[in-house]
Amino acid sequence: CSDSQADYAPFFYDNGPYSSNGNLALFSLTEDTPVGTEIYALNGTDPEGQEVRYGLSFEPGAKEYFRVEPKSGNITLVEQLDREVTEKVTVFVMDANDERPVFKNLPSFLDVPENSECGSSIYKVLAVDRDTGSGGSITFYLQTNGQSSKFAIDRHSGVLRIKPGEMLDYERSTTHFITVVAKDGGGNYNGKEQVMSSSATLTINVIDTQDTPPSFVGTPYFGYVYEVSVPYSIVPTPYDMFLPYCDISPLSYAGTDGVFSINKTSGVISLLTYPIYLKREIFNMKVKASEVSPEGNLMDYGFTTVVIRVVDLNNHPPTFYGENGPQNMFEMTMYEHPPEGEIIRGLKITVNDSDQGSNAKFNLRLVGPGRMLRVVPQTVLNEAQVTILVEDSAAMDYEKFHFLTFKLLAVEMDTPERFSATADIVIHLLDTNDNAPKFSSVYYIARIPENSPGNSNVVSVTATDPDSGFWGEVKYSIYGSGADLFLIHSASGIIYTQPWASLDAEVKSKYNFYVKAEDAEGKYSLAEVFVTVLDLNDHPPEFNENFLEKTMIIGALVKIEAQDDDAEGPNNVIEYSIMKTDPENIFDINADTGEIKLKSYIKSMDIVQNITKQNDCTWSVVVQAQDRGSPSFSTTTVVKIDITEATQLRGPWASFFVQSRDKPLHILGMIAGVISLMVVVTVFISTIMFMRNKKSNRILPHRRIRRRNKPPVMVGVNCSNCNIASGHPLPPNHNMNVVTGHHWSPNHNVSMVSGRHWPPPPPNAPALPPLLPGGRPGDRQWVVPTVLGTVAQIKPKRNRNRPVDSVNAALVSELKMRLDQRSSYYGLVNL
């Protein structure tokens, strides 16, 4: 087979010899292969990814032994093979419009003189399209994007011309950019009609011709010369200065000011003297450019000004100066903790950079421990006086630093060299009394046994003052309500007891006081001392009496108690035990509480009498009270216990009276307490009831009451002077004993034996007021009205819906009775 346009046409895969698919390379087949057998599979692809179809071609007149399936590429044997027969096979692949036009001579640059005639041809664009048919035909056009163009192109030939009526002008536009588009004729691609195109740019440079005088472009012009340049050095200037805008004629330059000169042919400016002797930094040099004719004559010309600056080189680093010149070490002495914001006046530092402009601009920075100091100013141009300020006074502490070392840095800011300078600042600090003594602990705890002798050591306290010299010396003292029994050594801080002190845990076991550490100027700190007096077992248990008498009811307990004056356990913890009983083995005792009880088998007086064999039921017990201290102390007492049987009086009262029958004061105190409680409760209840019913009573005014003589009342009496029987009137001024009756005369002296309280007589009218001055005895006397009041019960309104409250009625009745009794009492008083 043969390939058409092999670079972009479909191609077969070469899978090697003896393969059953691929490009039929070295494929062999036996002549006895049956007809209809699929003998091979063609396998190919298209670079553009298009579908590939397969086919077989035979020479004219040749027999077709094989047939291929166009899509799959499977080859089938259709005729019987004969080894002596040979055929040549060609496979064709059909083209599709899948290639773009390709320019042969674009993009490109083209020089065109500005005096070219309109309509003249200036370039021919070439392009090819590898497709066949209409897909391979090309047409050209210019892409203008809506703007006018001075050029046109032939669609078929690609010849570019200047449009009729258009002229090129170098002075208006020196360059033209033309976009050329090449488009094919279209064709089938993937079953659709497709047109493909390409574009490229042609740059046209307009060539100037002799038609204007020279003129400088890119003005103004600037040049420079370094301060270290030597005479006749070339002054660097922009490249445009040597190419002024002019026609094609040669130019001649002229210009001088005594400092700089210019080469008349090249236009190069050179230096005539040393810049160090120049008094100015900026120079303005006027330059003339003239066209030269072929005969050498000067024709048209133009002028421009070149500004030349003497450039300072960064050849001087910053330098620190002291009072005597350059210096890189500064020392001073000052007291610690100066005020913040204060200027350190012992340092006189100046910094200088001899360069000019940005070369002389640098930063100042102070490097050292913490942020104690700050430098001002931080940015310097040429020269400045350096000022050091205190920023952190607390950090400048003699106890931490005896001297401080700082680095003062000056670093250029905007130069590539970044020159710098350093100076060391050493500050020696002097100490001040800025610290108070400080204890090693905020409190101290000490323990000392009681009965320790005087001058016994208690505890040692320690305080330190970091200040130097006599400011660091510490003196100790103690004070407080608990410090009376103690002393402290003022230098060592050892606390000990007073020589006369006697510590007793039973009297006081806890002491606390303050210890003070003070320096020479009175600065001090405090700590608290807690002293515990340790209890020793120095008190034996003690009973109130050496001989105790108790009464025991059978089945009840008898408790005895001993006291131990030691301050704390186990020295004051007491254990009780029975040492001896008479008779023996009849009592048990609780070792912790001291409660004595009969043995469990003794349940009645009969058993007790059987044990004693006599009517006396009083037994003796020897009880020991022993503490748990070390060493242990003990004491004994004899308890005489009267055994009795329980009475009919039961409960706690029975137990109390039996236990207290030997203590009559206890019984009297209990009875008095009960009576007092009953009186208080009665008064309280009465007050509540009176206040509750007060609103239900009211005071009603009455007329003045005149006293009338009442007939004598018959009473039953027993008179010692006369024999008056019951029912006879009582004569006045008669002494008798009233036995029973209802009323008696106020002038009759009697002693009441028994009887009922009667209501008192009505009160008498008050005495008349004295006469007014000048009044006569016979004049009318003042009558003082008398208002009497009585308590009348307000009848409650009946509520038809509910019965009268019986409780309220009872309360009202009781109140009325009490009022009657009070009235009777007042009557007796009047009698």
C-alpha cells in the first residue's frame, strides 16, 4: 500500500512479523486455507482522531482473492489460493478538511520608504493548506477591527499594496502593524461542513527621507558624572541623545561651558576638570545639532539642553564622635533606677555621615539587655546629636546588673552598600536602698514542749536584703499579743522563750505573733509565727471527791466522771476500771464513759438481799481512772452505791428524782424552772388572747353617775364583839371577821376569811379646781364632768349561712370573766 501525505494521513500500526493484525507486514498464508476464513485484521489510526475506513485494491485484470470489511478491517479469503499466484494490494485513506492554512513568510518585518507611491506593491503573502479539494484552497484578507488602514491585499494572490490615495509619513507614524488572515474553502469534517483559518502579523517600518530639520527626541536629557571621575571622562547620557530625529544627512554637534565638551561627530560629552573642585552639583549644557550637506556645509539645525549632575558616591560610612573626635567606646556611672524618660546626660555622642543625599541617611538603633534605654533620633540625615533616654527604670537594677553594656548601631538605609558603624556604651550602676528585707517564708510554724525552761530555742527565721553594704543589714523584732513570752535575737533571727516564761499547754497551747525584718532606713517586711505548745502528760485524772455516794435502781446505770487537766489526747483520755467491789463480782463498768451497772443476773431486790444476807443494800466499789499518756497516771475513788428497786413513778422523771435524791438543790432548781416556764407560757397565751379580742370590745360613754345610799346588805358574819347572825345589817366601825357574805362597809375593819369578790363601788368625782384670782367663795363653783367607761360586748352579726364559731364565743366569755375578776380586785384595793 502507499501513503498519501504521510505526515498527516492515517497510518497502520506495525505490530511486527507473524502478527494477526496490523499492516500485513511479513504476513504469510498457506495455500490450503479454506475459502471464507478471516485471515487478518487491518489496524490503523488517524493523527487527528478521525474514523478510519479500510479497503483493498488490485491491479487491473487481477483476480480478487481477498475482501476487507471497511469499518473493522477484517480480511476474508474469498478464492482458493494457489502458491504460484502473486497479487499486489494498495489501501487508500480518504481526506477530510482537518488542516488550517499555514503562512510561509509571516510573521515578518518590512521596511518601506515613506515616499513610496500609492497603489504600489510592497509584499506578497504566501500560505499553504495540506488538505485537498476545496479544503486546500486559500483566500486572503486584512483584519482591521473597524479602523482605517493604508494597505490592501489581493484575495487570491496575497499581494499587499498601499491603498490608492494613501501616503506614508515617517513624522506621523514610523511603524504599522498589519494582521493578515488566510482562510480555506471549507470541507467535510466529522460529518459537518467546516471552514478553517489562520492569522499572522506583518510589521511595516516606515523609512525616513530628507524632508525635515533635525530635532531631539526624548527630551529633556540628563547626564551624570561621579565625584571621583577624572578629566576627559565620558559623561553617560541617554542613547536617544546621540540619535536626534532628522533626515538621512549626517549631523554635527557643538556645545561647551568650560566644564564639559561634546564630540562634534559622535555627540559624546566628556568632563574637562575634576568634580571635586566644582562648586555646583547641577550643570546645564546647551547642545546644537546641524545637518551636514555632501559638500560639508552645515544646514538645518536644532537645539537641546543636557542637565548634568555631579553624583555623590557612597564612600563614607557613618562615624561616631565623642568630645575629642571619633570614638567607639563610651562609659559612665549612674545610680540604679533613674526616672523613666530621663536623659542620660553623662553620654556626649555625635554621629556623622559625610556623603550627600540618600547616601547620608541612616538609622540609629540601641541593642542591649531588655528595653531599658531608647535612642533618639532613630533616623539621621548627615549628622545628629545622639540622646539616650531611660525607658524601663525597674530593669536597671544593681542587684541584677552591676554594669550594663549596649551596642549603638548606625546603619545606612537606602544604599546598596549598607555601610554601618558601632559604638559600645558601658554604664556602671551604683546601688541604692531600693529593696526591703524579705523573709524566706510568709509564716513559720514552731512546736515546743510545755514546761520547757526559759531561754529555750523556738524557731529561727531568716530574711535577706539584696541591697549592698549597710543597706543589706537586717535587724529582727517581734510584736503582737502572743509575743509576750518570747524574745528574738536582733541579728540572727533566733526566737526563744523569755527567761521567766513558763509554758503550760493546759493554760494556753497556741501562740501567734509577727516577726519584723527591717533594714537601716526602716524598710521592712513581716512574717507570722505560729507556736504550738506540746502537751505533756503532767496531770493525773481526778475525781470530784475521794468518796462518792450513788443510788442505783436495778436495771439502771450509775455514772461517775473524772477530769484530766491535760490539754490534749491521749494525755486527757481516761479509761475506767473496777479495782475492787464489796461484795465481789456484782458490777460492770464502761471503760470509756464510766457508767456502772449491775451484773446481768441481778434483776431484783431479792437477789440483792440474797447476796448481802442483810437488809443493808449499800455496796462499795473502788473505781480507777487512768489516762492514756506516757507515762500514764491514775487515781482511784470509792463509790458507795445504794441499791433500790424501781418505784411506780416511771419515765425520765423517776430516774431523775432517784438519781438526785442525794442532791436536793438539783430538784429545787428543776421545780423552779418548771414553774417559771408555766408562768411565761400563761402570760404569753393571755397576751395573745387579749390582743386578739381587743378589736371585739369597745368603750361606751355613760352619764355622770351620782352615788346613792344603798341599804345595808345582809351578810353572814362572825363578830368577836357582838353576836350578829347572818341576815342582819352591819353597824359601822365594827371589828369582825367576815366568814361569808356579799358586801361590807368601807368603815368596818374586817379581815376576809372566805367569800366572793364583789364589784367595786363607782369612782368618786375628782376634786374641784382652785378658785380663780379675785373669786368669791359664794360664787358659782365649777362643775367637772365625769365620763365613765365600761366594756360592753359587741354582739356579732349572725351569719345565717353558717353557725356561730364556738371557739370565739368561748374566748369572749373568758375575757368577760377576767374583766369581772379585775374589777373585783380593784374594789378590794379601794376597801
